[in-house]
Amino acid sequence: MQNKRIVLPLLAVFLCMTLLLGGCNMGAKESTAPEKYPAKPINVIVPFAAGGGADIMARALEKSAQKHLGQPLVVLNMVGGAGTIGMNEMAGAKPDGYTIGVIGVNVILQPLYGETRYHYPTALEPVVKVVSSPTVLAVLADKPWQNLNDLVSYAKANPGKIKFGHAGLGTTIHLTGEMFAKEANINIVQVPFKGESEALASLLGNHIHFMLGNPSALREHVKSGTIKVLGVAEDKRLTISGFENVPTFKEQGVNVAFDFWIGVVAPKGIPAAEKAKLAAGLKEMINAPEFNKNMQELGMVVEYLGPVEFKDRWIADNEKLTKMIKETGIADVIKAQKK
């Protein structure tokens, strides 16, 4: 009986100690430090087809992601809806830093043309600006026009007869053409195609009078002498090989210039620490000599902007483009074309 009186209290103490130690261990597990970001591959949504400027840029970044971020980038092409299908996926993704996107100025443009599932300028947030994609105006080499003034004079003498091709309705290239027509006070006919390659084929076939596009799409034809470039819609002349001597629109009296950028975005609400880590890694990747060389060959100009500076550009461009859309009436043109 006496032994029982001794054993029972000891057993009770043992059980209590076991429970306490178990609880401590559980607490230790629960208080384990959070995983270091990034701890797994990062998905990069590209809302355009493989082979385009945004896609090639994303895949160029992909090559050095492991080195600078410690995890690979996985490029996912989500095509359709003039980029809105991919942008919807970006905007609706969990803001944990494991889904980001590559996007151009159309992130601002699309909501200006009509109702969209998300208001992209506020549903997404800028991480870094990567490159600028310049726009040039090209004609067949055998045309009599030697500069923009010659083309403008011909267009004024032949209202409604000049046709210009571009990569698609509502694209930045289309907008540039409408801006050109407005500033030059000419009546020209826009012809949308499904990409620059189709517009180029039409130009080479003499079905349109001029096209607007990226230098990379035109470089070989400029080099061979079948195409000549009359102007570049930038604030300053290009440094891209073969295009250094092309005058800007402004130099020729036509006030058209816009920085059509491509950058990296994330869903709204991405934690500040994850965003900062992404931006730092991307900066290293963007400033790498090999990446700069690749972009130069694509006819793009590397112009890195960090999160704060890119956000300022985002806001300024939103105001500028809203005004442009209103002044050019391009939203009405798009609505009429869709009908």
C-alpha cells in the first residue's frame, strides 16, 4: 500500500513532464523560421506567343535566374485577348512572389479601350522596367520618299490613299500610327495584321505604303537594301547597329515620341521583402553584359528602372496614354473595327 502511494505521485510527475516536454517540442516546431524566399521555381507569365519580344526577353532572363535568384524562372505563354488572358492570370494569382509576369505598355492601354476583368494598372504592380522597344517607320527602298516630310506631303496630296500596316488593333504600334496621322494632319488608312511578320510581308508585297515596327523585324531588309527607314518615334536617335543615322520624328517636325517599355510585374499585394529580393536579382540579370548583347541584337534598348522609379513611370504613362486615347479617338476606332 505504501509502495502504491509512492509510485502513483511519481507516475503523475513523469506524465506531466512528458506532456510539458512534448508541448515544448511542438512549440519549437511551430516557431521554426519561415522559409527563405525564393524556395522554389518562380512562374513567369508571358501574355504573348513564343518568339515575340516579351517572350524572348523573358527567356533571356531565365538563363541566369538560378545564379542571381537561387531558383529557376519557368516561362509560361498564355496567349489571347490582346494580352488580357495572361494579364488576368497574373492579376488573379496569389501575391506570394512565385507568380510574376512580363508585360508591356498594353497593361495600361487595355482598360482604356473597354471593360476588362481586372483594372490592370491597379491589380498589378511594377517590379522592374527592363527594356524599351523603339518604333520605326519603314517603306520600300524604291519609293520616292526620302524622309517623313516627303511622305507627309504625298499623303496630304492623296488623302485616304496611303495605307500603313501594324502588328494589331490597339497595340502600341497602332497607337503610334494614329498619333503620327494626327500630328502630321494627314488622312491615312490603318491596316492591322496578326503580328509584325505579316505586316512586313504585306510591305514587301507592295500592298501597303509603309509599316511601323521594331528594328529587329526590319534589320535584314534594311541591310540588304530592300527597305529604308524614314524615322524613329523616340526622343533621341537609336544606338542600334544599322539605325544610328535615322532621324527622329521630332527632328522632322512631327511631335511623336513614346517610350514603349517592357517590364516585370507582380500581383498586387506581393510582400515588400519578396518584391525587394526579386528586384535585386533581376537588376543583376538585366545589367549582365550577355543580356545587354542579346537585347541589342533584338533591336531593344536596356533601360533598367527599380520598383519606385518604374512606378513613377507607370503613373506618368497612364496619364499620358489616357490623354492620347482621347485625343486620337483610337478607342472608337477599335470599337468600330470589332463590329
